[in-house]
Amino acid sequence: MLDLGTSFLASVARDPNALAIVDAGVRFTYVEWYRRISALVAGLDALKLRPGDHLVTVLQNNWQAATIHWACQFAGIIITPLNWRSTADELDYCLDNADAKALVYEAVSAEAVKASKAAGAMPRIAAGLAADLTFETLVASGDGAVLPRVDAEAWSVMLYTSGTTAKPKGVPRRQRAERAAALAQVAQNLYRNGERTLGVMPLYHTMGVRSLLAMSLVGGAFVCLPRFEVARALELIEKEKISNLYLVPTLYHDLVHHERFRQADVASVRKIGFAGASMTDGLLKELTAAFKPELFVNHYGSSEIYTFTIDQNAPNKPGSAGRAGINQMVRVVRLGATSPDDIAQANEEGEIIAALAGDESFEGYWRRPEADAKALRQGWYFTGDTGYFDADGDLFVTGRVDDMIITGGENVSPVEIESCLSLHHCVSEVAVVGLPDERWGKVVTAFVKRSAVVDEKALDEFCRASGLANFKRPRRYVFVEAIPKSPVGKLLRRLLVAGEYQTEKSAPRSQGTAA
């Protein structure tokens, strides 16, 4: 397989004058962008960075971040992007864990970088602000065209997992695995030459990286949006004629519920895809009506193995994550299984596992042998996700092993209840967790953000009428101002369990009779 640098050169040769990247006033074709990438490689040489070194970035989605990503592929440097919201302590941990050789930051992350002890001990490159060493200086210092210096077996990127329950884990991935994942993204989303995508999923997240690489394979454009702002997103969709969106469900929710959405021209968007979390039945219906897409993809995967399963017609079977991607094999084993051969029956909930032999797979965590021992067994990756295959062979993801609610001896998946409640017209968002209870062990509790007046009784009656099993119905309802989520839109159930939420200040205005 081609290394990523050679892959980019092939795109330059094939589509030299095609638009490659957009960021405010920056508009580069492939040949123009290649000049900047080459110049940056020369700048990194001047810092004495070598193949196999880790370069950490703390950047939003801008042309600098995307250019650094590509320059690292040519130079064989391991791009190690971190959340730009990271604290000084988080920076210290990751910089030390990765044995980083240099750091790139911008104004939004400058305070944390300044307070980081580890950052103070290495070269620090500032992007878009004055400093002794700047990104702009590095790009200006180089000249000529560079060729790739490593092959497809070289390390490409190391993403860090979210670390919601422990220290984040580094996930190193080779260039061949990254390119395989990008090719799968193109094939499974039916991308064509000249596609344009909204580059808003962060480049420290697997979805953002995939959008960046996939566009390069089809002569497409990566339109940067540094952070998600609905009004600006709608403006870019209309102005740049965005043809595909690849977002987490939370961002879609915010997009279609914004006051400007009805007036926005989104007709250019013909393909939409989501990943990162399950999408409720209610939101699936809203998006289908709003975009009328040619293709509506549910992509289920992870940083470790980019694709587990794909459903290219998500609204057809709500809740289904589809079937194994073109580079993967997937099984469901019984809960608590230690062997990949302890396979669950159809409709039996268990743990989802994926083959490590897949082309998109990682090979193990960075310096975390205990994590490898837990997750990697006999050639399979134990995801920690729960789910089941239905009688048709389609996968349904029901949550995390740790999220399973055991109430009165019964196993209850929060996702099923959330999908049910999301269909109520007065429910804007909902999250379900199990809270400690002396009698039941855990009591099913629904945290609801309302869009109109509705009470517990009405929601309970709605669950009854929907056919939700009696033991699965929430026994408590809490009306909140917002559902807690991570920066990339993942639901943070642990904060609800810990009581870290704000109850509703005042009830919404009535919009009709509740259920």
C-alpha cells in the first residue's frame, strides 16, 4: 500500500488545480498546498525532528493544523494532536507519555501551554500569534518540493482516547492503516471526485482525521471550521457548496434546531453520515425531512479500529449500526466472555468485538500493557460496547458494558429507552442512567431537556403506549437545562450519575398537549 505522503503526491498529480483546503481567507489548490507542506517539512528539519518523533499539537481546525498533519506524513513524524481545551496537567501527562519532541499551539491554548511544565522544556511553535518561533516562520523558511521519507509501515498518528474513567490512552496507528481507513471512508460514503466536506470534527478525533484524508483521495476540499458554531456552519454550507457532512449526532441536533436553519440553503448537501454515538429515532426522522439525503450513513467504529460496521440507509432500520465494514469482521460474544469464540445468539445482548487482522486496526496502546491485556485477546479487540445481532444479521449497539443498568436483576440498556423518549414531541434531548437504589440496586432514571411543557406522568404514559417493557420504563425523571457531553458530542453519563448537572430553571412554554 502507498504511504500517505506518496498518496498525497498522487492527488497533486491527478488534480493539481482542484480546491484542496479553505480556511477564512486561505484557499489553496493541491499544488499550492503541497508547496506549503514541503516548506513546513523543511522547517521541521531545522528543529531537528526526525522520523519516529512525536510532534504534539493543541490546535483548532485550521489550515495550519491540517498542513502540520500532512507534513508529518511526509517526514515520518508521529502527529499527536490533543484537545485544544486541554489543561496544563493534561498537557503534562500527554507530553511526557508520548515523549514529545516539540509542541504547536495557538492563542486558544496558549494559557495552558504557558502553565505546562513539560511544554516549557521543549521547542514551542506558535500558530497565528507572535512568539520567538512561529508556524509562519517555519513555512516561510523552506523551499522546493519534498518527497516522502518513510514507507507505509511508518507510524502516522497517535490519538488519545477521551480518558473519562482513567488516564487517556495513546492509540498509535501506522500509515497503511490510516490510508485503508480513508479509502473505506470514500467507498462506504460513496464520495466522488470534487467532494466538499465541512471540516469541523476536530483533528484530534478519528472522525476529523478521516475527513481530512478522505478528501485528499478524491480531489476534494476540506473546509475548515475551527469550532462548531451553527450560524457559521450554515454560512459555510451555503457559500462553499458543501456536498457531504460527517458529524456526531449532537451537532446535527444543534444544526436542525437552530433558528436560522429554515432560511439556510443546504441543498448542496447530498450525503450525510454520523458516528461517535447512537442517533435517536426522533433525530433520524428530523434529518431525513430536513436534508432529504441521497445517502444517510451510520458509521460505527473507534479510534482503535476506525470501522466496525456501516449502515448506508440509517433511517430504514432505526437503531441499526448495519454490518461489518469492507475492512472488518465483527462478532458479539456473551457478556463476561474471555474467548472470542463464546459467541452470543441472535438477539442476545453481549460485548461487541472486532478482528485485529482488519486493515484499519491498531496494534496496541502506547505504553499501556494492562490496557492491551484487557482489550486484545486471541486476535480480537474487545470494544467494551454492548449490542446484539438481530435475526437479519444487523448489529444494534446498546451502550457500554459499564453503562448497563441492572435493576431488580434485569439488564436494561439506556439506548433503547432514550430512543423511545426521543420520539416525544416535547423532548429535545434525553439521557438515561441507573442511579443507586436500596431496593432495586439501580433505578432507571431519565434526564430530559424539554422543548415544551410535559411532565413525568405524560412521559410514563408515552413509554407504556410505545410498548417499552415495564421493567425498562424510567422510575424517575429529572428535567435539566442541558445534557452533559464531551467536546466531540459524546454523552457523559458519569456526570449525571455523579450529580453534576443543572436542573431546569423554568418550564418551557406550552406547544400543545403532551402525549
